[in-house]
Amino acid sequence: MRTQIAGYMALTGLALLGLVACHRAPPPAPPPAIVVALPVHPDGASGSADPIRYPVEVTARYSNTMSFRVPGKLIKRNVRLGDAVKQGQVLAQLDPLDAQKQAASAQAALEAAEHRLVYARQQLERDKAQSEANLIAANQLEQTQDSFTAALAGRDQAAAQLTVARNSLQYNTLVADHDGLITSENADTGQVVSAGQAVYGLAWLGETDVILDAAESDLGRIRIGQSARITLSAVPGRHFDAQVREIAPAADPQSRTYRVKLTMAGPPEGVRFGMTGDATLAPAPSGAALTAAPPTYTVAATAIFHQDNTPAVWVIEGGSTLRLRPVKVSSYTDHKSVIAEGLNDGDVVVLAGVHTVYAGQSVKPVRPLFDSEGDIEGPAVADAGATQVAGATQVAGATQVAAPTGAGAAAGAQ
């Protein structure tokens, strides 16, 4: 009897277990994964209205080195560093003794050639008269004509050599080509200098430039003719107007910056070469130069995901669903990538952890920790502690989310 009662109880327990198993509640859906994301905007759209500020240095628009065109011994210097000079003023002098002797020799050679030419002309006139009277042979007249032609060419040659000798003598004197200031002294009195060796540096007076070195990220916001305001630390309380005159076509090979030259309006009083200060460039007008080219979008390098050999980014659609979108990347740097095709203004792009998510995953976008724009609704990463993120780690102001397990990891690998 006891055995039968135990059997009935066992069957009843199994039935109850079966009923409980049939009516078990489904497991709760996993919470949305937190991803670091931001909306993207065309390059230059958000900051084009902001002025650009760079340190500058005052320089002359034109400057050159002053040097002798002939070699010689420097015997006199008439100006010193910082002196103002006028056009035509004598700056320095070489020993002219050799040049004077060469000029005298060339003068004597010219005089001798002119005497020979006079004799040859007289002889030719006599032979022509005798030839008309049939007193000399024809070949003798031809010889006389040849002598006259050679004497004429010799005179021209001697005259040219005299001109060269006089120029050489003149080149022993260094004369200022323009009004300006002496910016450097490169040779001492008594020194033997070669032709073309720098003796002085001359900065021309007149138009004054300021130069700055612009980063490539700001190059698209600088245009020829763009206005700027210059302030100099040596002239407090004053500002000077300037315009962009020249933008270097290539970056400096060492600093990777672009040299920009601005011309100051009018003769700036109290401004000296070498002064330093700041230039504030007004925002460039939004003309055809800014709208003709298709927009580009700059994103963090960690936002790029490669699907086979095709670059792509994770875009959040509908506010919470991930979609993988192929893009065309025009350039890469260590920290950024410039996307030329595939994105639209306002698309929310995942910035970190792109290899830990999968298509169709439900996510919750949050801002980077140090982002202050507030483009994404919700807390920053540091304030998102209420939502559990498996293995979340902070790296350089961004957040990377640990890879999902199971089917999610397999989808993300695809």
C-alpha cells in the first residue's frame, strides 16, 4: 500500500513539473548596449563662422642679400646693422686697383684699334682711287678692303672690352638698389670675398607683410584677399588691418604647416621688422569655393570598420538600431579619417568599439566623456552607470565596449 501511495505521489510531482515548465515566463530582453557616438557634419560647416587666430611675425614684403658681382678684398663698409639706406647709396667698397688697371689697359687697346681703323680707312680710299685709274691690281684693292674690315672689327672688340672693364670697376662698389633697412652683416672689412657672397641683408621699405604658419585643418578656411586684424605685443592698444596675399602651395617638410603671408594696409607707424603678435582672420565668405566641392566628413580613425576590403561605419538608425554603411575614405591620418562619400549631415556614427557590435543590434548612443557639444541625448559615458556595459573601458577620452557573446559576436565578425 505504501508503495502504491509513493508511486502516485511521484507521478503527481512529474505532472506538476511538466505544467510549470509549459507555463515558464520568457527571459527578459537584454538591455541596449551603450555605444559612443556623435552626429557628423560637413567639414567646415560648424566652425566656418569662427575666426581663426595664429601667431604672426612682421617681415618686409621684399628682401634680398647684397653682394658684389666680382671677387676682391673688402676695404670699406659704410653702413652697419639696422641703418636705413637710400637707393643709390654706396654701402661697401672693394680694392679697385686691379680693376682700374684693367680699365686703363682696355682704354689703351681701344685707342690703338681706332688708330689702326683710321689708317685702314685712308689706305682704302687711296687704293680705290688708284684702282679706278687702273694703277693697281684688283687683288691689291681686295686686300686693302679686308684690312679695313678687320680694323673695324678690332675697334668694336676693343670698345666692348673697355665696357666690360668699366663695368668690372663699377662692380667693385656695392650700391643699394632700393630704399630699405640693413638686416644683416655677413662680411668684415679686410675679408676677401667671392662674387655673389653675401655682404649685407636688405629689407625693402614700403609694403609690410606678416607671416603665419597655418595647420592643414584650417587651410580650407583661408582665402586670398581674406581680411585680418593684427595685434602686436610691442604696440599695445593698437590693431592693424591686413589681407591674405599668398598661401603656400605645399606644406613645410618638417612642420607640415602652410606659410601664409598677409600684407598690412598702409605704412604702419611704430611697426618694426621682427615684431611678433597675433592675427585674427575673419571667417571666409561662403562662396562658390566652399559649395562647389562635395562635402567631406571627418571622423575618428577608430570609427572605420572594414567589411572585407571595403571601409564602412556603423550608423544608428531610428535612434537605436545599428546599420553598417559602406563609405569612401579620401584620406587617413593617425587619429582621423576623411570620408568623401556614404554619409549625410546629421548621421549618428559609432566612434569606438566598432568590432564589438553587429548589424541590427539595439544600442543606446552616448557622448564621449570629454565632448561638450551635447549633440546626443543622454548622459556622457562617465554618467551612464545606470546601464550595465560588459567590459567597458575608457581609453583617451572614449569608451570601447566589450564584444557580445554568442550569436552577437558571430554577427559582428561578419
